[in-house]
Amino acid sequence: MLTFQILPYVDLVVGSGGTICREAALMGIPTINFHFWDTVAKYLKRKRFPITHLMDSQKIIKLTKKILKNVEKYKINMVKARNKLKSPTEVTANYIEKFV
């Protein structure tokens, strides 16, 4: 089974900041990122996708419990927000051309 097949059934993702965190946030699933807080994660947060960066384990546990007690409050329909995002293809191609 692939990640995108499982994510619709997930209430919360707690991860180290890799692809699963980005995919979950893009789908409106509350996400706690405890390690890598890169440009993509920061961008998603600015665009109001449900992704949070926490490194303190006690704060992670506290927020996890809070979210799981009221999942409907934290899961967000992000279809409209996703549709407003630009394709990264042009930006990536420009970046590659700049350094090649």
C-alpha cells in the first residue's frame, strides 16, 4: 500500500519532517514535524496548512492528545488551498539552469 492510499484514514501524522509530513499537511491532516523544518514546511505553514514544528517531546505529546480528542477541529479541507499553489516545476527548472 502506498502512502497516499493510507493518508485519508489517518487522523494525525507525527514525523521527522520528510515527505510524509508534507503530504499529510497538503491533505489537511494535522502534522507535527519534530526534526527537519525546511523551506517547504515553512511555506506550507505560511499558507495555513496544518503543520507544526515542535522538538520538545512533552509538547508533542500534549498537542497529540489535544488533536486526537477533537480530530474534526484539526483536520482541514485543503482542496482550495492546494489548487492555489503554483507548480514547483518552473521554479525548480530556473534554479537548475542558474547553477548548471
